[in-house]
Amino acid sequence: MAIIKQQDLIDSIADALQFIACYHPKDFIQAMSAAYDKEQSPPAKDAIAQILINSRLCAQDQRPICQDTGIVTVFVKVGMSAQWDSELSLDDMINEGVRRAYTHPDNVLRSSIVDDPIGARKNTGDNTPAVIHTELVPGDTVEVHIAAKGGGSENKAKFTTLNPSDNLVDWVLDTIPTMGAGWCPPGMIGIGIGGTAEKAMLLAKSSIMESIDIQALIERRPKTAAEKLRIELYEKINALGIGAQGLGGLTTVLDVKVNDYPTHAASLPVAIIPSCAATRHTHFILDGNGPAQFTLPASDDWPEITREVSKNTRHIDLDAITQAEIETWQPGDTLLLTGHLLTGRDAAHKKLADLFAENQPLPKGLDFKGRFIYYVGPVDPVRDEVVGPAGPTTATRMDKFTEMMLDKAGLLGMIGKAERGPDTVALIKQHRSVYLIAVGGSAYLVSKAIKSSRVVAFEELGMESIREFYVENMSVTVAVDSLGESVHESGPKEWRQNIADISIQKK
């Protein structure tokens, strides 16, 4: 009979979260490498290259893959014969492990969890509490599946209850494009079918903690309805042409997972939950013989990739930028930014909106006129870093503030990730502004371009405060130009047709 010690579970949770923050699973690296090799869309291929380069750098330096180090989700199977040597409850042990992982002085992880979600939304400061699902099973071990899920992908979860006679595939294919690129494709899509509403969501969430194995499934051929559905959706979702970061390309999903459960005869509950390019999850079993051990990946697990400067790359001086210059940029152009820019995201924009509404001045020293804003909430720096991993956040959350920032604040341009809504694109065109994207899933790589950082306003907001960065050769792509042309519209449309043409040629 196994005796599970309190400290072993706490240490295992803490070590697991530090591990998945910095190291991609080998199956993900292999799948992304294969996607890179076959990709024909230049912007999508470059985005995948940045994700893989970022992954290798994070492993080498033991730093977070993404600035959004996620909300912790834990599935625990507790053997009914297991004995505990513990003074804490199961949830308290898990949350203590989370607390220690996220406040580790040698590798600080960003605290993103806020309490009182419809009130003060105050950051808990240590990323607790985790979302915990516990199941009692036969045996005397404790099995843990743990993930850290970023907000960009978690916010794209979808649910519906279909009629039993409805076409599930059609619903999925209609729904995936509505998710946009905020979930940072390519990644996995988890689908839960059956049970009840909450059961379908749990089935979908647990499925994206499994290994990527779609190519092995295709080779051995499917045996069940769920396996057949996986392959059909994998092929049809990729045929949508959404591509890496929504830029248009051959690979949108690396795998599709399907978990199902018996359901009511009148119902067909279906849930979709995507997993982003960070893909942070692992699995361990405690059997009473000490804490879990995690094997570091080998350096040769990553492909040797060197980014090539594309023909349409421009070097941009942000400190001398003019309206006339940004009006020459075209959708899909690669820009290397050097100079000063401001940062800000949800909470900072809300504070700015309140000041404008009350006809109050902006904080002393804060002026957006003629400048660019980068939507980011970075990880705290360690050692000699200027700033920790600092990848872009989903820009659509700032759409409601765009008119204010362009009209009242005098902002010139914006930098984030994923698409902008149609009303925001219209505002960009009206103000002859521009929207640029950095690659989601390349946070540590982006931070290498940041040479100085200082807080300008709202220091009390922590990672959401407004900072001024000085950057050198920060790589971005023109996503919406001053005429309102969006690469997130044109790219997938072009590659959807290209993929259709390729399929016809194969026949």
C-alpha cells in the first residue's frame, strides 16, 4: 500500500509547472518541425520558425515559452487504497505547489489569476487557485495530468448542444474560423462529445493533455468512429487555410483530439477547446517512492532553423516615424522596429478610458501622440534581463478602446497578436493608422529585442502597467495597413484556394 507524502505532491506540482513553462513536449517539437518543413506560405513558415527558435532558447535558458504562463488546470486520479501522510487537503497541497512554482526566484512565472472576477479583479499574486478535477479510482497511486492554459486559447472555447441528427463536422468547420487567430495556431483542437454541457467541456479539456499522434493514427488507419472523426476534422480544418498565426498556410492544427461519453437520446453536446503554440502539459504518477522526476529534452530534439530576411523586410525607426511612411506599408510586410514604444493592455486601457470620461489629464509624462502601443503583459525579469518573456496579447480585447486611442490619445499604430474586428479595421482605415503583429508563442525571442524598460504609468497594475520599451530590430508583420486591408482576411482566403487547387492536382 502506497503512502503519499504531502511534500512529494507539493514538490511534484511545483516542478511540473516549472518544467512545462520552459520545455515543449518532444511530440510537439516534432509536429511543428514537420509543419515547418512542408509549409509553403512565407509568413506562416516564418511564424513557425520563430516559435521553434523561441522554444529552443527557452529550453537553453530555462525561461517561459510564453509571457502568459496560464491558469493551472489539474486532473487528479486518486487511488482508493492510497494512504496520505499529510496535514493539508488535496486542493491545498496542489495550490501550495502552484504558489511555489510561480514565485520561484530563479524563474518567476507571471501571475495572471484575479480574484473577485466580476468585482475588484485583484491579482492573487501567486497564480492560485488552480482549477482541480478529482476522481477516485481503484489502486494505491496518485496520477496527475497538469496543464497551464493561456488566456488567448482558453478564451476561444466553444460549446453547443446539437440535435442528434445535426452534422457535427459542419458545426466544427463553421465554428473554427470564428475563433480567429487569438489561440495562436498551429496547435491542437480538443473536442468533447456527449454527456452533459459540463462533461463535454471536461472531455475537450482533458483531450488536449494527450500526446500528438495523428500521423501514427493515419498510418495505422482508424478503428472507431472517434478516430475516423479525428482524421476527417484534421484534414478539413487544415483545408480552411487559416495557417500559423492566422496568416494563411497549410497547417492550422497539429492534431485533433476527440473524447466522447454516453449522452441523452435527445442531445448531442459538443465542446471545442484549443491548445495554443505554448502547449504546456505533463503527466506523472506518485507511488510513495518520492516526488516525480521530469526528463529534460535533448538539444538535438530541436531542428536547426535560421530565419532568413524576406525581400519585403523594412528597417523602421520608431522615433522618427511619420504618417507618410506608415501609409507605404503593405499587408504582409515584415518590419524590424527600432526605437521607443509604449505598452498597455486591458486594465491600463480601462484606466485611460475613465480619465478621458472624466475629462482628466493623462498621468504626467504619458503621451501617445504619434506613437505605437504594444499590447503586452511581460514576465518579471530575472538575473540580468531587462524584461522577462514579452510576447503579444490578443489585440481584439482592445478593440473597444481603439477609437478612443486613435482619436483622443492620438495613437499612430498598434502591435499585438491575432486579427482585429471589422469595426476596428474600419477605424484603422478612417484614421490612416496601422496594426502590426508579433508572433504569439515567441515571447522569449521577442524579449531579446527589448533593450530597456521603464514604468510610465499605473505601476500598481503590475504586469499590466504602462511601460516604455526601447527595442532594436523587433520583428513584426503588417496585419492591417492604412487602407484597412487585413492579412487575416486575405491570407486564409488565398491559402484556402491554394489548398483546394493542390487537392485537385493530386486527384
